[in-house]
Amino acid sequence: MNFPLLILLAVPFLAAPVIYPLRRTPLAAPFAAAIAIALVGFLWIVPWPIATTRPDQATLGAPLVLLGRSLRLTETDRWALSTLWGCAALMFLTAWPFRFERRLYPIGLAAGGLWTIGLLLRPISLGTFFTGGAALLLALTLLGEGHGMEGATQYLIAASLGFLAWVTAAWAAEQATLNPGQPLWTTLTMLLIGMAMVLWLGVWPAYRWVLLLFAEGAPVGAAFTVFLLNYGTWFWLLAWAQEFPWLPQLPGWSAVLQTMGILMMLSSAVLALAERGWGTIGGYAWLASSGLSWLALGLGTVEGIHLSAWTLWIRIVALLGLAFGLAAYRRMSGSTESGRVPLDQGPWVIALLLGSGMALIDAPPFPGFTARWTLTRLLLPSHPLLSLAWIGGAGLLGWALLRELLRPQGETVPLRPMPRSAVWFGIAWWTAELLLLFVSPWLGLQLRPLADAWIHLSLLE
Amino acid sequence: MFEPWNIRELVILAVVGLAGLVLALDDWRGMLLAWALMGVAGGVLLQQTTEVPRELAGIQILNSALLALLFYLAGRRARMTTQKTMSARPVVHGRFRALAALFLYVLARMMAIRFPLPIASPSLLIATYTLIGIGLLIATLSRSPLKAGLGILTMLNGYQVFYLSVQDSLLAIGLMAGMSLLVAFLIVALTMARQEVSA
């Protein structure tokens, strides 16, 4: 029995009911963050003996067998789980000063635990139920005092449909493995994976829930939801490609990822022009930012895959800043609509929103600019118009952000003062985030093993 | 009196008709009753299918009845505080929605013939496609979490008709039932949260 792996899987579920009664106290956030950091530490401190179950894949420790199914941890999974839990710890700390985010801690731990099981469980068709369960459970983190329900309801619809698409895709992939040479199953698998990703990542036309979450949901809960779905799907797709090695070799694979990335980047830039409000524009900025990552992955080249893995770290810091800024803005004015908090009354909030938004759309001097620039240089010779379009897309989103800043204050609303401790925490967080943004390129380099796992699968060179 | 094939066709028509009622009705109690009956008819349909063990069909019927009871209690509690939540003016008229249900049924029949799956029965595919389509329409047209939730569960019911007939693993079938319960729990939580906000 692989006890360390059992502990790794059980701890989030054991911690969640302990944190639940504490959720209204200031203890909950640091406790949840400590659990998440402890999980990352546990992954690296435990001396996992290398075991080889399949000739092409070594696992860390023997697989854990539960109900006749095996859960196995590989080197790639260790990196994926470290990223997931490390980012989750930062999210919990971000939610610390805000009472309306109290559901995030227990639900976030439980959802992270379910996603962990989903990533490690084989066959993958059963893992789908756990990742689906995690995605559905996240709907609870979006609720809070005074928050609208429409975003959460729309999210639930998208998550349920996406789950059904994943389950059917897993079934079709198993059929394709059992019946090689029948194109029906491979086509069906690819089609369903594409549909599932469109629904879970908020790709146009199924994008509306992302904006509603940022505009009217609990902001850090919304950030946690889009983070887990986006990053989790990145790792989840890697698990699929490892389980079904024929999948990345399909002609539609790259096309689906590239189309998704382009749609996310361009549609969000165009649609943002017709919208108002920090929350909504922030949602569009997130969509554009994650679109770049998927496009880079879809290129299927060594540079593209490295770039996609590298941007994982860059984006999380900007997302955290956006979530914190939106939560502070909402705490002060009761809404994320623009013009509610004037620049002179909440300069650090506005600076955080603007800075994070600019970081998400990869404006210089933020490190994401290097990613956008590299991708543009990669694609300029073959797709000049497209390259120009997404440089222009970033410009449109930047304009939308600046317009929010310059928007004159409408009706005067009495602002709820932020506690002094929260303001200091915000300023400290802002400073730490700025530092993180500048060191993230080096942190991102540590994710190289994840990129290597993709490259190994694609047999590129 | 009836051939087995005919009985199955009749049950499919009953399932689709009841799903159409869930879509067309405005009153939440009527919707819920039609949904519960649709779940029972879905169970009967599974009993007619040789690929599915009879016990599972029975569990499906029980599951639908329990979920309907849970929703009724949640709906009643929400209605006591907010009259507006449950009886909001519908976005699309009932007759158009009934017509949409009929259209979806015809579309599902065409799809089952045009895109058959080798190991799935065409008649079950018709029921699956129709219920998923109708469920999606209910979910997208509804404003209240309870009605949208009934749409999501209609989609899940439709999918289960297909999944139970092609899946051998009891663990997978159990997990699918668990997902339905999770969705139901989330819908009740959303309904209650909305009630808190409105109050």
C-alpha cells in the first residue's frame, strides 16, 4: 500500500470539514493556505521510490489500488499538483480580508482534492467523474452576500454540459482503442473534447458565464473557478494524451487548440469594447490571456509548448491581482461597475485593477509581453494577418481598461471604508505581486518538465 | 397485445411528451410533477432495454422520486419568502416551447438515423438526444435556479438513458448517479442562496 499517496489524497477531504466551521473567522484563510502549501511540500519531501508499471512510464511509488482501480503518481503529476496546490494557497491568502469569500476555503480544498483524484485515477473514464465533480462543486464558491445568482446558474449549466462531453469523450476514446481503424470513434473523441473545452474554458460562444462570475460573483471564488478549470484542464489534457497516445497525433488536435486560442483572444478583444465595468473587462482580459496559452500549446512546436507552460506562472499572478482588486472594489462600493470608486478615494484598488488587467493582456513592461512577442515572432512568417490581429486585440482590451479608468463618476454612492489592516494587506499584496510578476519568468522556467512531457508525447523532433 | 418494440416506442413517446411538458409549463409545481413522471417513464424505458439490469432501472425510478421530493421542499421554502422567484413571467410563450419540444424530437429522430452509434440502440439515442435538447432549452430559458436546475437534470436523465445501456462498469454507473445527486444538491443550494438574497 502506498501510504504517502493515500495521505496526499485524503488530506484535503479531512481538512475541509475542519475548516468549514472556521470559515467565518480570520483563521480559515491561513489554515487553508497552510494545508495547500503542506501538500506541495509533502510532494517534494517524501522520498518516493521509482516504480515501473508500464515500459513507457515510471511512477513515484507503487500505484494505489482502490475499488479495483489504480491511482498513480508520475513525475509530471507531481509538477501539475505542485502548481495546482501552490496557486490554490495564493488564492486562499488573497481571499483573507474578505468575509464574502468564506465558502472558498472548504470548497476550494474539496474541489482541489477531487481534481487531484481525477488526475491520478486510471482508467481516465472514471477520473472524468472526479474532475467533473470538482468543476460542479466550484459553483458554491461563487455565492456570497449580495452576489447575483445568474453567473453561478450559467456556470452550472456550462460545467454540467462540459462534464457530459468529457464522459462521452472518454467512452469514445476507449472505443477507439478497442476498435482501431474505425475513424468514427477518433472523430467523436476529438469533437467531444473540443466541445468540453469550449464549455469549461469559456470560449466564444459559451463565454458569458466567465464575465458574469467576475462581474457579480464572489471575485476570488470566480478567480479560483477559472484558474482550476483552466490550469486543471491543461494538466487533464496532458493526462489524456499520455493515456491515449494516438490523440495528439490526430490531425484535428492542433486545429482544435489553435482555433480555441484564437477565438478566445480575438472575440474577447472585440466584445470587450461593448461592455462596461471592471469585473466584465477583467473577465475578458482573463479570456484573452488564457487564449494565448492554448494557442501556443496548439502550435505543437517545442517553442510553443514551452511558451504555454511558461505562461502558466505569469498568468496566475495577474489573476490574483485582478481578484484582489475586484474584491476590494466590491467591498467598498458593493459592485464592480466602473466609476463607483474614484481614483482619489481608492488609488491602490484602481492601480491594482489597472495593473493586473494590463499584465493579463501582456502589455509591456509586464513579463507576459515577452510571451506575446515571442508568439508573434513565431507566427508572423506563416500568419502575418493573424499576428497583427492579436497585437491589435491586446490594444483594444487596453483601450477598454483605460476607458474604465477615465470614466466619470456617475451617481454618488457612499463607500464602505476598508479596514486599515485590509488596506495595508492590499498594499503589501500589491508590492509582493509586482515582485512576483517580475520573478515569475524564472519561476515559470521550473515548469519545464510539464512542457517536456507534452513534447515527449508529440514526438516532435 | 403490444409487441415489445411498440411498447418501447410508446414509452419513448411518453418520456419525450413529459419532457415537453416540463419545457412548456410555467408553474414550477407542474414542471416538477412532469419531471418526476418523466424520471419514472425513463426508468420504465430502461426496464424494456435488455442491456440494462432491471435493478438499475428501479434505482433510477427511486432516484427521480427522491430528487423531486427534495426540489419540492426547496421550491416551497423559496416560494414562501419570494413569490417572484417561482412565478416570474416566462421569456417565451408556452405554445412556442411546446413546438420547440416537438421540433427537437423530430431533430433527434433524424440525428439518430443520420449519425447512428454502433453499440447504442437507435430508439434510446432518440430519447437521449431529445432529452438533452429539451433540458438545454429549459436551462437556458429559465431565470430561476430551480427551473434551470430541472433543465440540467433533464439533460443528465437523457444522458443516463444512453450511458446505462452502453456502460458495463457498476462503479461508473454509481458515479453517474452520484453526479446527479451532486447537481441536485447544488441547485437546492443556489435556490436557497437566492432566497437569502431576495429576503
